[in-house]
Amino acid sequence: MELQPIFSPPSSVGNACFRMRRQICTSMNHHMCKYDARNRVFLRLQSEDSFKISRGSIYCSKFSENNPTTPSISETTDAKVIYSVAPAMGHNKESHPECNSRVPAIMDALEKMELTSKFRGSEVIELQSLRPASVDDIASVHAKAYVSGLEKVMDQASEKGLIFIDGSGPTYATPTTFQESLLAAGAGISLVDSVVAASKVSHNPPVGFALIRPPGHHAVPKGPMGFCVFGNVAIAARYAQRAHGLKRVFIIDFDVHHGNGTNDAFYDDPDIFFLSTHQDGSYPGTGKIDQVGRGAGEGATLNLPLPGGSGDIAMRTVFDEVIAPCAQRFKPDIILVSAGYDGHVLDPLASLQYTTGTYYMLASSIKQLAKDLCGGRCVFFLEGGYNLSSLSYSVADSFRAFLGEPSLAAGFDDPAILYDEPSKMVKQAIQKIKHIHSL
């Protein structure tokens, strides 16, 4: 199998959006892709059916269906982490918080800290082939009119280079946004396949981590919102049910902002439990403590807004007294995580004071929760995180937690910048949520 470059980003990933004319054929969904983190080049895995690259254009033909998207059983026997990379290098706006430097920064940190398969061998596996999600996969969560409408506005994006999508808040689109969003969703689906396959032969399968963008948890069923295009974790939840018969899905969202899109997608569904912790009063203003689901889904949504200034102590308490008891009562078949790292004290878009150590604790605790409750089946999906240093170090420490290795947070976190947490307000919020949900 030959590797051919799809496109290379600008030498500085923070530069203006890399332009690519939208002449991607409709059979893209039959192709597999791989991101070369070292050279920051997006690759398409090519079979005998070839494609050509001309300046600003891609012409492709159908990919051979014989190529697997999941590692072999023998490859996952010793694995502790399996991850996919879909950085959406063409989906970029200069100086925007959700820019194309985010995933490369994470990959640089993983390389620097020797947490990739290059250094860890069989313990850490990167999925080498990713198949974009199908339109049907996306339509399991989003309205078909939205999916087809987004594809159509790519022509407008091609003409203007970059557009803001009407009614979506600060969500932009470039000529590559539609296809790269399909790939992000597909990267999550591929990890679900891999983790489920591994769980059939091992009681301790690897934890999956989708290092993807655009993020997804704000995207509502009818459209995009808040930097998010497709609901990656919601799409994966429906896929896990449909493709693998994993009926009961537990979703944990620890992004600093409420995952309103995921909330809305499953608000009346008793088989998908959505639990969101987020900063009270932050964007988009949803996720009130009394929003608990509707109809048959009443009680299967838990929203816990935390006061500004909440930090490591608050989140440790929330995990022990709220997250773990909810999961234990729900008895999930798989745990999916909207992993937003924008609650870090250094992140510019909110005012919680989580540390790198907070994220290490969450990763370690959620991994153990999955092992105890659902055969270890657990997949993380990258959401927010806009300080590149705190984002990349926190994801790296999450990998270290999955590997069962000590945290290196003390080498990055500066306790001098932390202040007293609003412990009384946090305790009141926890007591109220425990009363509402009978915990």
C-alpha cells in the first residue's frame, strides 16, 4: 500500500488557513487516511485505485474495501492505549482559539515525552487507517437537511476561503470543513471498533483516545454551534449501539462548557446517560442543575454546574460522590468521554482552576470505572482546550494515567497561581445534585 500526501499545512500551523479547492470526490467515504505527525502531513492510504493531486485539487477514486480499519487481535493484546489522529489542518482560522495548531501541539508533546508507539512499542498503538464517517452515521444524530446543507456551503467557502456558518455562533468553515469533520467523526468510530474488538479477547483492553477536531459536543441535532460541527461523541454512541449492540452508553463530559449538543441529542433516551460537569454561567448558558431529561429519558441526564474557581479538590469530590455512583447504578456497556481540557487554570476561555493533575486523576479514575463496569470499554474524544501548553501536557498526562505510570504534573503545574476553591458552594452543588438524582 502506497502513501500519498493529501496536503501539507503551512510551515507555521498558526498561519492563515491553508486553502484547498473543494474538488474532493463523493467517494471519499471509501478512502482511509492517516496523519503523519512528524511531518505534519495528512496522508491518504492508496490501493491500486489511484488518485491525482494537482495544485489545490484532489481527484480520487474508490478505495479497496479489503483494508481493515482496526488493528489485529494480536496487535492489541499488550496495548494500553490506542489513539487516532484527525487534526483537520485545512479547517483553520488565524488567531481563532479553535485552530489547527491544537492537535499538532498534542502530538509534539506525546513525541517529546516518549508516549507514542515509536517509543512504547505494543503498549501504545496509533490507528494507521481512518475511514471517514458516512452520511448515515452523521444522520443518526443530526438532521439530514443540516448535513446536506453543510456540504453545499462548501462551494461558498471555496469562493470566499472562510465563512461563518449562519446561526452557529462563532463556528467557521473552510473549503475542507465538511470532509474533515466526517473524518473526525470516523476517527472516533474507528476507535470504538478497535476497543470493542480488543475487549472480546482481553479483560483489560486499551483505552481509546480520539485526537480530533473540529470538536463536537456543542453541535446540536439541527446544526453546528460553538466551534463544533458534528457531535463526535454522540455519533459514536449511536454507532456503538447500532454496530456492536452496546445498548447502554454512559457519556462523561468534563469540558468547562456544557455539552448542550450531546445533551439535546439524548434528552429523552433512557439508554444513554449524559453527565456533564461545567462552569456555572459559562457558554452557552445551558446545563442547569434541574435539567434531568424528558419522558422516558427523565433521570438519564445529569448536569452539574460548578462555581468559578472550582479545582482539583472539587473534581475529585465530584467523581467520588457523583460520577462513580451514577455509572455504577446505570451499569453501562461502554463509557465515552467528552474530554475538554479548557477547565485548566491556564486556559483563556473560562475560570476554573483544574490542573494537569486533575486530568491525570480523571483519566485514571475513568479507566478504572470502565474496567469495573463494562469490560474496560472506554473511548475519550478531544473537545476543548485552548492554551496549547496546558492542553498538550494534560493530554500527555492522561496517556500516562492510561499506562499506569506516575503523573508528571508536578513538573508543569505551578501551585503558586492557585487560590482557595469555593468549597462551600461546591458542597452545596454536590448535595443538591445528589438529592435530585437520589445518589
